[in-house]
Amino acid sequence: MTASSIWSARRAESFRADAITDDGQIIPLLSVAGGSMDWNVFRQVRGGGQITVVAPPDINWLTAKIRVSYDYLAGDVSGSQVLGTFLVSSIDWDTGTEGATAAMTLLDLTTMLVEDATPKTVNYPAGTVVTDAVVEQIAAVTNEPTALTHSEAVLNSGMVWPPGTPRIKIINELLGAINYFSLWADENGLFRAEPYVLPHKRPVAWVFAENEASVISADTATELDLYEVYNRIICIASSHESTLVGVATDEDPDSPYSYQARGRWRSNVENGVDATDQATINAIAERKLAEARQVVHRKKIQHLYVPLRLYENVRLDDGSVMALVEQTIQLQPGALVNSTLRRVERI
């Protein structure tokens, strides 16, 4: 049975949670009694949720992490998929007559970078290798492992942050200067950052076809917002040495939002953009134009669990390609996954 056929097949499923102590010890938890996990590209901390576990162990939950996994049996093939690794932000204990349970609120590991702020001015001069600076900022907070895609790109001009600036703000503004995705923590708890890829250039990770092997519900909902769409983005990056201007326009005659279709420009100007060079600010402008066009068309679907990450593309039965931007998984066997998709536009 291939990987794709496993996720299209009838399967028995269950959810499991392990506690990971600060010294790396993995403690299997007795059982998961309920909860939900959710992820959203529009949040600074993308992942989180709630989980109720039975007979939780007596460990230091202030430093422990929870790893939640999806276990499956499809025919004679069994396996497990890690859903996420989380910090425990709060616990509600219940010592009932049928045994102790703990309802935990979970947040992904980028929470550490949101909650910590620099106690002094951070100053990276022109010529600083950006990804090295990002690793340095992460290491100032935690020794959790990283999996950043290294870049040789250097700052075109210096970047400065005052005392009290959250680490995540420093990191994401550095990444924005080289047109990277914002920092995120993957399902295994690794901090990751990669070069931004325009939606239409990303591969299709899954096809939701309505056939005998379908894993998608027939009930979907579509949202359209036709007004808040720009057809020209102007990004301006100024420094003592030079000014960089990146412009991206929608002049596709087949696009309902283009200059040709509307008969006028609807421009959005962004000043103070950080960019390392002209190619980067051009790419940033294209990225913002692509993102502006996607917000007009969202689709909400329900489906059986399929291993997808945020920003990955899926193809629907009508041939449309859409990017995953939100997802909620109920920790109950047989429950459908709720996903919000955003249409991929070609610019």
C-alpha cells in the first residue's frame, strides 16, 4: 500500500500524547480523552490547542513539552504521524472518582520567542549575514534545535531594535529582509524558516477528488471579498546609502482585479520595507500582490485526516489549486478535519 493510498483507505484511528521532559526523557501518557489542535498562518504563534489526558505523570510541566500523534491502521498497514510538539501554557486538574485527568492548553514552541524580549538595543550593521543573525536571536532564548535554510544574503543597511522588542519581531523582520517565510515550529518542534515561494510555484501536496476513494465531505463553503484587492503594490526600502523601490502589477486581462478589468489602478504603498537588494524588494512586492489577490476567495472543507502543512497546495475536484491557511483537528476518532483554503493566483 502506497503512502497516498493509506490516506485514501478506510482506517482505524486514535490519538496519542507523550510528555517530553527538559532532559529529553519521553514519557507515554496513558490516553487522550479529548481536545483539538489548530493551526493558522495569520497568527504569530501558528499552532496550539487543548488536550485532556488521563492520569498525567508527576513531572515539571513548566518545562515539559507535549507531543501529539495520530495513529492509524489501514488494512494491514499501521503507522503514526506526529501532529505537533507544544508547550503547556495552563493545566486544569480534575481528581474525579474515575481517576485524575488534566485539561491542558497548548502553544507551539515559537511562544518562547514571542514571550521573550531583548533587554538591550539590538543592532545588526550592513553586511550582516541574515540567517546567522536569526540563529543568534533564537539561541539567546532557547537551545531548541533549528532547521533554517541558510542564505548568504547580507543586510543592505543596518537594522536596529530598541530594548523591549520581542525576539519574534526581530527574527521575522530579519527574515522579511531576505523574503523568507516567517519563523515557525514544525510538528517535531524544530524552528524552521525557508525562502518564500509564490503560491502558484509550490507543488500540489494532495488532490481532494470526489470519487470512490474520496476523503472530502461534499459540504463546502466559499467566501468572496471582491473589494479589498489591490492591483499594484509599491514597496519602498530607504537607507542612508540608497532607496530601493519594488513594484508589482496585475495586468492580466483574464484577471477580474487587473488594471485592464477595473480600468484603474488600486495601489497599496508600503514604506519602510527591509530588503537586502533590488531582486529581493521586487520579490517582496510580488509576494504582497499574490497575497492580496488570494484573500478574496476562500473555501472551507471537511475531510478525513491527511498529512498537510500550512501553505501547502491542494487541488480540488474542479481543478482549482488552493493553499492551506487554517486547520482544526478534533482529537476524536472519526471526526472530520476542518480546513480553510485560499485560492492560488498566478501573477
